[in-house]
Amino acid sequence: MAPQYQHIPQPPHSAGEPYKGLRARIDPNQIPSPIDAIEADKEIWERQMYMTLPGKNPPLSTTDFVAFDQGNSNPKYMRVTTWNVPNTAHLARECEIPLAVVVQPFVDLDPREEPVPLVDCGESGPPRCTQCRGYINPWCIWTAGGSRWKCNLCGHETEVSQEYFSNLDANFMRLDHANRPELNKGTVDFVVSSEDYWAPPPLPKLTPMYYSPEPQPTTPRVPQPTNYLFAFDVSLEAIESGLLQSACQTFLNILYGYATEQGMSFEPCFPPGCRVGILTFDRTLHFYNLSPKLPQASLIVLADLEEIFVPLRDGMFVDPYDSRTVVEGLLSSLPERYSSTTIKGACLGAVLIAGLASLVGKGGHVVVFQSTMPTVGPGALDSSVDESQVIGTEKERTLFLPRDRVWRDIAEECAEEGIGVSMFLGMSKTIDIGSIGVVPSTTGGDIYFHPRFKPFRDQIVLASQLRRLVTRTTVYNCVKRIRSSHGLRILKYYGNVHERSPTDIEVGVWDADKAFSACIEHTRSLDERQHAYLQCAVLYTTRHGQRRVRTCNLALQVTSLAGNVYRFADMDAVVCHLARESMMNLSSRRMSQIREELTDQCSSILLGYRRNCAAATTPTQLIIPEAFRSLPVYTLAITKTKPLKGRNVSADVRNYYVHKVLSSSIRSTLQYLYPRMLALHDLEETIALPEAETGRMAYPALMRNSHLYMEARGVYLIDNEEFMIFWVGSSVEREVLFDLFGVDDLMVLDPHMTQLPLLGTRLSQQVHNILAHRYSQRGYAPKMLIVRQNLDAMEIEFSDMLTEDRNNGAMSYLDYLCLVHKQINVALTQGGSISGGPSLRGSPW
């Protein structure tokens, strides 16, 4: 008879919120599980191809599916909150499902999928509607024997140019239809060589941020390969923490490759053709001439931060391979050169202005390694704000706003000049991400957060992040717009972008990992017999200096039935939109109010289904539509995120995760909200190992995020995209410990281990294959932690990732489901809407 194992008590965690009132008797095993839906979807779509024509639900974002573009964009590029659009605003309000689209225009495709076709229509550029300026796409209609085409967005007919003309066949299709990717593929790249598509110069400023002996550029920016400026903090804090040493070594490895002690070699991965510049700073700016003609880099110090200028004309940006001797010598010597520094403080604002001055008229990417709060120069800050005094008050929203207008000005000017800013932060004290973080958030860059930086622990992660930054698909000088067909309009954009006009959003850089979203509203009723259309156009410059437009097109069915709106709803897109909307509201509303509104929105969506699709059932019965079975747990997860968490969290941590959620893809957002969890001690013998015939691997099913499903004999892996934690139970078997970690005693296991040892055991090989698969999915390695039950302090971090438990100042999933059920029940029995007043929120059930 097999031994019976006891489930563990809840591990140490941050306090949760108890449920007030009578709790319904619900079996935890019977409540809807997101894991069931995820695993069922994988079973279907990892075995067959998804065809993109409208009329069916796409695979979930968490599934590694293969799509075939039939004129509608791959769902990896665009997802909408419902694939059947309500025909009227009234029906949309009745259903309560927010109408929104989430766009990730440069997402990495599966190797089995077709790459995005590149179309060159000549000097005149791609055919465009003369009225709405929409781009030619598969859903346009050809008229007048092929001499005109009718725009699917606005209905206007446009003359076809002589060089683009083709006769039509008996089905009114062009004879060259099969040879024109733009006429049969939903996602297309157009080459645009005309100056009309070059990035225009921004309007001149009355008071320029920097001094330039030359007049401001007044002509469009000539497309050219990307310039990268790497800026290194060389103040005392950067030296003592080891950030400078780690950053210089990592950058050298990326530029020129390296070999490990085990004999493994890694090739250089810096994009060829791009140029690099190097800047160091403390309380002054240090520029370096990297000209290949010099034996070593020459230094120019700029001490006057009131009038910043670039003292170099030539040698500021160079090809790293032409100047290898100079660049290699400089990066190797920097840590030693500043090893005895006593200078505290850094002038980050001046660094960004210098980067702006050096890249003006060209665009590019500034990558900063920063260790301390900027206390000198433009935008100087101090740490006088007591966060504990403002949390829970009307002033808490100020934590999410820059304390000095200079940071907002730098951010907007960089975005308009086509310059993106990314920051690696390795500080030991508060650094005010609420202020400095507005620059990467507005310009499309990244924030990499390494509090209390330690090289032995964090350098592996930093190296992985920097490698991903320079190798992923990245574009710059980027402008985006979403156009919609008659009857719909774009109401608002959400994401880390700069809105330069009501219709266009602009960023300095954009990459494969980032997404943005837009809220849609009705302007009139839609015709059920016709499709509704969306077209996202992204005008950008490639890393190699070619100007292009990427168009992503969607044709959506229109319905007058609420049942169809729910049946074709996309919960992944809805959850991502709710999370983004919540983060955007943090600067204008209190956190407690946002948490209440999230619960109201969740209950309203389920109430809308109940009233419109299941009105005959009794009010005491909780009815959840199939598409939204996991909505309550994901909504609860949003309220438990670090930015909205009800307990003490530093403002830096809150702002970092706000930036992360606003830029993440749908998949990353969902996996952050509900982390992937595996039981490693019970892996089947064949799982995560290549099959002998095909070489393919099957990966283990996930488990629910709750201590109720854990055992003290187990080893569990949980991964929320930021942390990867191995939890080791106190009763773990010695064989499992030895096979996975190479030790046979729990007390000998090193909790500071940063990499899993590669052993010859089956379990070790299986886990390494799982980790390699996840690395290939996202392109970087998160921070790894080892946590032993009841022994290590980081067990709190692990326990707080168990979404279904009571923690993070919020309820357990079971209690939250009871609360949602009660809200719906009261609305059904008493009438009215859930968000109609505070009585439905605050009633002590």
C-alpha cells in the first residue's frame, strides 16, 4: 500500500485579508482552475496548426502553438478581448467585457512559422487609402477592373498607380494575388525609402537642455544603423557593490566573446554594423574618444553640469570591431582606474542629457548602469520622502509620479528624437524609480532591477539580460497607430509609450518582448453582415538602418447576441488589459480604490453573462462562462501584485513592477500573475527527455499555486518571470536531493546557489531540459533562489507567489470567489449594477 503524505501548513508569508461574514461551503478542488484550461489548450494546439481566418477562438497565449497567416494576423501579434465584436455600444455595456486590443508587433515567432514577408513597392511606397491613410491589406476590395481599391477601414475608393495595376480574374481577385504577400498575409513589412517616411525633427525648444555649437536639425532623420551609448556609474557605490566590474566584464563578453574554464566558448553577439560609445560618470561626465587611430581611449571630463555639451565630434561612436584594442583596453581598465575613488553621488540627469545631445538627429539607444540616486546635476533628487507616511492617504499617488519635471522633459525629448533609454539599477538604497523610471518607460526602454547588487549572485542574471537586450529584434525611431473601421474608434492607449498626438504614439526603441494595448469604443452601430477591422501600423528604422512599416491586420466578426460575445471572449487579453489599466490608474487613484474597482469589473463581467445568457438559473448558483472560468483568480492576482499590494512595499519596487506590467506581453503578464509551478520529485521517467525516434520532448503539467497541493517530501519549482525558486521540503528524500543538487543532507544544501549543478542523473537532466525550454521561450534567465522549508527567509517570497493562498494583504482564491459570488447574488436579487455604489463592496456578508 502506498504511503500517505500530509499536505504542508501554509509557509511563512505576508499577511492576507480574512473573509468577513459567513463563508460558503465550497470544496477547494471543485473551484475553477486556470491550470486545467492551460493544459487542455496545450493538448489541442500543440498538435495542430491554427489557421487565422475569423470565426474561431485562438489558442491561449500560454500555449506554444503554430499559426498559419490567412490574412488575419497571428494572435501572437494582436489579440482582442472578444473575437466577436458587439454590434452596438449598448450590447457592449450589457456584456461588461472591455473592448480592447493588445499588440506585440515584433514578437518572436516559432521557428516553424513563416517569417514576416518583406515587400518593396518602390520609391512611391505601399499603396495607401487617400482618405484615412490606411495601408493596403488582404481585406480590401478591388473595383473598376482593378484600377481602384476600396478601403476596408473607411470605405473610400483609391486609384491604383500604374506600376501597381493588375487585371482581375472571374472572382474579382487580382491575377497576381498569390504573388503579393500584402494581399494575402495579415502581417507584412513594407520597405519605405521615401523621405516622406523618415522621422521628422521635433519642434524647436525655447530653452534647449544642452548646448550645441551647431543649429538644431531641421530636416528628417536619415535612417542609419543604431548607435548605442553605454554609460557606467563609477561612483563609490558602484565600485563597492561590484556593479561596475560586472557590467564592464559582461559588456566585453558580448562585444568580443569569451571562453569558460570548462572549455566552452561563446561567440560575440553585438549586432554587426552598429556603433558603440562609452561614457562614465560620477559627479562629473567623462567622455571617451574611441577612434581606432589612437593607441588607447583619450578622456575628456565635463565638470560643468549647468551647460552640458558633447566635446567630441569624431571618435564618440565607433565600430567596436574596428576599435577593438581601444574599447577592450578601456573596459578592462575602468574598474581598476576608479577602485580608489571616494566620490559619492552621480549625475544621472546630466548623463541622459549628454546622451540626448550625442544622438540628436540620429536616434539610438542609451544603456545606463546606475548604483545610486542622482543627487547632483539636472533633476537632482533627495531621499526626504517618508513612504510610510503617504501609503493609504490621498498623497500615495505621488509615489508614482516624478518629483522633478526635468525627468519628464528628458523622457519626452528623447522619445521625440528617436532615442530609447534602458537602465540597469544595482543600488543598496532607494533610487526613486518613480522619477528616473519615467525616462525608460516613455522611450520604450527597459528597467533591470538588482537591489543590493552582489556579483556572485546577480552577475549571471545581468549578463543574461544584457545579452537579450542586444540580440532580440529591436527597432528605433518608432511611431505607431491603430486604425479601425467605421463604427469603432481608438479611445486610449496603454503601455510604456509617449503619446505625441491623440492618434499616434511614439517611442525611441521597441523590441520583441514589448506590447502595448488600446481601448476601443463604438461610434455607431455595426452591420452584422460585415466584418469589423483593425489595422496597426508601426513606422520604424531597423537596427541596420532601413526604414520600414509593419502592418498587422484583423478582421473580426460582428454579433448582436451576448452569448457569442462571451463565447468568443479572450480572457488572456481581458486580464492583460485590466492589469495595464490598473497600473495606469496608480498615478491618479488610491490603491484601495483600484483594488475595489478590479473586483467590481470581475463581478460585472460574470453578472453580464448571468443576466444575458443564464437568466433562468437561481441567484444562489454561481455561473461562470467557459471563457472566463479563471477570471476571478487572475483578478485576485492583479490585486496581489507588488504595485497594488496592500502591505508595506517600497516605492521603488512598486514602480519597477508598474513598468514591467505596462510593457510585458500577454504571456509574460499571465505568467507573472499566476506563476508556473511544478512538482519535481514526482516527474515521470520519460518526461522532459528526448524521444528516441523523433527527438521531441514532452514537458510536465503544471500544478495549482497553493500550499494545499504541496507535501513536505517534495521539491517544487515556481517561476514568475522575475524569480525562479526551488522550494525544498523538510522531509525530502535523500535520493531526490542528491539527484538534483548533488548533496544528501538538507542542512548541507547551499541556499545561495545561483546555478543548478549539471549532474549525470536522470532528474538533473530532466530539470535542466525544463529550464532550457523556458530560457528559449523568453531569452533570459530570471534570478534563481533555493528555499528550504522553515529554514530560509526567502520562503516568504516563495509563499507570496502562491496566488491561491491568503497573502499579500488579500484574500485566498476560495474566499475571493465567495465575495464575487455574493456581489453577483446581491445585484441579481436587489437589482442595479455592481459598481453602482459602495454598499455592494463594503457589506459585511
